[in-house]
Amino acid sequence: MTGFGGWLLRRRISRIALIAGLFPLGMLGVVSAAVVVFVAELQGWRKALEDSLVALAILVIVTLVFQGEWEAVVISAGSTWTSALGLGALTGLYGSMTLALQAILMLAVLGVVLFTVWVNDPVAYWEGFITDFAEQMTELGVQIAEPALLMPLAPLLTGAIAASAVISSVLALLLGSWWASKAGGPDLRAMFIEIRLGNVIGVLMMLAGGVTIFSSMPLAVNLLLVLGIGFSFQGLSVIYWQATKRGWPGTALLLIYLPLLLGPSIAVLGLFLLAAVGFTDNWFRLRRAGGDLT
């Protein structure tokens, strides 16, 4: 085996070091989770669990040495790597990304519902969080926007955080699966262009959308955010299917990602359009024989 995937398979100590060392480094935490996905997909959940536990022990020891909060490390790293392990194991076992994506979406939906029930009033909870966070930043000499300007975000924060967790998990799944496909695992492109979330998630999307239109209930809005991200990936899958069917060059696909880099408002519009394509495909199967977007 050649390439980065082959290197990871042959050097267990190095990959454990990558899992542990990259996790605390902001966005590189996605790469850490991708290594866990890679191991679970190619070598099974037990090997991935062993690597993750060793990496967790390393992180806890380093945190204790620097007198940090080891409990937070255990919760954060443990939840991230457990999710990555599950996604990789499902993908490797069934040779499909659909079940893995369905699983992470349903976990996110469950998380939003349980959080809403637990705190009783999520809007008030997040308003208090915003106020406390602004005060702490001010004490540290960091100037942010006035809390009053951030309060309109409070009703959406539960869904936004859950949606960002879904995005991070799926990006780790895609990256880990790419490495695995280069090291003898299932073909990433073949799996990606077959993503279809199915009727259950489609009905949930319809219900959340209907309630949002007629009542703007915060729970429905937050669930719509989470499910919309899932259908954005399905919409992207449809476009990649078109690219494969029509023989588009890889550089042409870069145009799909360009709107996502042109600021929040354009990025949101781009994600909305992708979600619309994915949701339509879920019911009308745009990827059947002869089915085109044009």
C-alpha cells in the first residue's frame, strides 16, 4: 500500500500521535477525527477504539502536566472520536456512506430535542450564555459586539451548534474515507454519489419545515438547520453524480465551493440551494437512469 493511507496503516505509533496531537489544534481536530475514521473503516472499531484510548490517555497526561481541565478533554475528545469511530465502522462494514450520514443526523436531531427538554427554555439559556461570554471577553480585554446585537442568534444557537457538529463529523468521514480508498478500502467517489437520506429523514424535514412556516417554533427551526445540512450533502452528491455522468473535469467542481467562500450570506444561500437539490432528489430520484438536472 502506498500513499498517506498506507503510511498510516504501517505506523501505528505515528497515527496515535496524530490523533492526540492534532485534536487540540482548532480546525485540525477534524484531521484527528479523520484518522480515527480511517482506522475504523479499514481495521474495524476495536483497533480504532484502542488507538483512541491510547491517544486519550496521552491527552489527559499532558493536560494534567499543564494543570488543565482533564474532564473537559475526556468529554470533548471522547465524544468526537466515538462519533468518528462509529461513522468509520459503519462505512467500512457496509461499503456505503448513507447509513453513516443517517446515523449522525439522527444523533444530532436527538441531541437538539434532548437539550431543548433539558434546559426547558433554550432561548433564555443562550441569552444568558451570550451575556456571560461577552463579560468574560471584556475582562480579558477582548472587544466583541454588544450582547444586545448578538441576542437575535439565541433562538438558532442550538441548531447551529448541532449543524456544525454534523459538518465536522462528515468532513472527517470524507477525509478518512479518502485515505482509506487509497489504501484498499471502499471507493469514496462511488459511495458519495450514492448518498440518499431516505423517507424517514425526508418526512422529518417536511414536518420541521411546515412547523417553521406556520409557527416559527424554535425547536422546529433548529431541527430544520440540522436536517438542511444533511440534505446539502445529498445535494452535493447529486452534483458529483452529474459530474461523473457527464465527464466534467475536476476543476469544474471547484465552482460549486466558490459561493461557500464568499461570505456568510452567500454561503447560506449556496447551502440552501444544495439542500433543495438534495431534498428534491430524496423524493424524485434525480439520479435514476436518464435523470438530469437540466
